[in-house]
Amino acid sequence: MPRPLDEVFAFFSDAANLESLTPPSLRFHILTVSTPHVQAGTLIRYRLSLHGIPFGWTTEIRAWNPPYSFTDAQLTGPFALWHHTHRFQSQAEGTLIEDIVRYRVPFGPIGRLINRMKVRGDVEEIFRYRRERIDDLFPKP
């Protein structure tokens, strides 16, 4: 991203920016943020729709290391496990953004089959969309 590290971290750690980085088809809306500024322990409640099925989702900020990284983990939501680490590294031309996502779908073997057939592609599409939005919001000079 062609912006300095501090600016990039501030943008991605502001919960209000999540909606602009999420595909409209998910109907993603933040309901509450438990603290005035995101920090370790912040709870973020939102709702979204996956393939027309509405879900509530609550994440907790588990690790907070400004301006280099933060991690959110699902407390309630559609996954059996969702652990997302956002990493930021200063580069000569701006900031390198890295997302590391560990997730597991519920329902054991059936869930693993559904993951291979649909969920993995859905997760990849969400991050593809995010990358495109970043390019739109922060074009290279």
C-alpha cells in the first residue's frame, strides 16, 4: 500500500473501515465496538449474511502491537475457529500488508467437505475483494 506504516495501521485498526473492505453481498454491518478505540480486549459485534443466511459475529482483539500487527479471534459466529492476524511492514514504497487467517468450519467431516466445495473459495474471494478495495482507496501514484 503506498502509504506510511502508521497511516496504514490506523486505517486497518479502525473498526469503522471494516464495512468498506467487505464485499457488499455479505451485508456486513458493525453493531457495537466495546471501546472508543480498538485495543487488546476490544469486542466487535457485527452481523452479516453468508449465502442469504444471516449471522451474528463477535470478535475479540487478542493481540495488539501497534503499528506492526493485531489479531482478532471469533468468539461467536459461523466458524468453529476464526483467527485473523493483520501484519504491517514498512517498505521503501509504502507498507506491506499481510493477512494470516486460520479457520475451521463446524460439523466435522461434513464441514470439511463443505469447506473444500465452497467456504475456502468464499474466504479467498473476501480477501480478493479487500485487495481490490485497497487499490481503489489508496491508488499508487
